[in-house]
Amino acid sequence: MILTADKIRSLINTRALIDPGPAPEWETEESWADAWQRRCSWIEGAAFDLALEGVEQHKNEQIGEIFKEFRVVPETVPSPIWENRPEPSWLLRQGRFYQFRTIETICMPPWLTGILDSKRTVIGNDAILTFAPVHPGFIGKLVVGCYVVAPGIHVGYGARFMTIRFAEYDEELSLVPASVDPYQGVWGGSKMHTSGQPERPF
């Protein structure tokens, strides 16, 4: 069952399901809190919009590795900032793959899974987003891939680029959460890569 907007708002208030974090340096805490309340007041189609905090790309030509015994994810670095006004923005070049990180931290309870979708504007700008599942028990910022087909795209901090919907496995699971195995992977928090070093494969 997909959660309704009212249910999402309730979980944001009672369980910090989605946390906007502290205000950036160019915003006051009051204006940041007001903007967050406005976002929570309108959840279109029961899908919550997620906003862009940063853009990263691979640091060098290091080769990634995916094996049964280990994995290596090449180190990433922040993409060059195109403008500061005062919030940063980035110019994405055709044919390149970038990683987008959300402003929001997602704190998944044991009985929910998250379903990610691209915003229509991203599609209209000839860009393709790629996603990984958002499992029960995951806590962290979301990182997704973006491949640019267009000649270029100018994107800014705070742009709403994808949505998340929340699906409940079974309403009874909220009473017996131990019946679901929670996420125990390495990608919680703000982690973007394995620093070019081997790490456990699961």
C-alpha cells in the first residue's frame, strides 16, 4: 500500500521520516524552517519531492571493481561550481555521468520501502536518473546517478529533481517490525564511494 500525503506528514512529524537538516550558510534557520513547512504542506500525488544538495563525479580514471568477495567504488569529488548566487549551481556536460546527493536525510522505519522516480522536468531536459532501492532501516542521504543526453544542463542547489513514494509491506509490520530484515549495507549517512579501497561486497 502506498502511503498517502497525510500519512507521510504524520511520519515526518513523529519519526523524522524525512529530515531537511540544518539551514545552509546563506539561509536563516527561520526561513529554512518556513520553507520546509511549505514543502510538507503540499505533497503532490503522495510523492514527496527531494532536492539537490550536491553534484559529484569520479576523481580520476580509476577503475571500479565488483566481485563476489569485494567491491571498489572509485573516489568522487564535488563537481566544479558554475555560479554562486549565493547558493551554488553546476553546469552538467553532455555525455557525462554525475552523482546527485539529496539535501534530505531519509530515516526508513522497518515496515516501509521507498520508491524513487524522476521529476518530469529532468526528463524534459534530456537527462536520465538511475536509482538504487531504499530499503527498510536505511538512514542517510540518497545518492542517484544522472546521465546527461542534452548538450548541457544548468542545475542549482535546492532544485527538486526526483520524488519518493513510501510503500508499506503490511500494516501489521508496524506492530512487529522485527519480521523484516533491515538494511545493513555500507551506503548510509553521506557516503559516496569506498575511497578507492576494497570493501565487503554486501
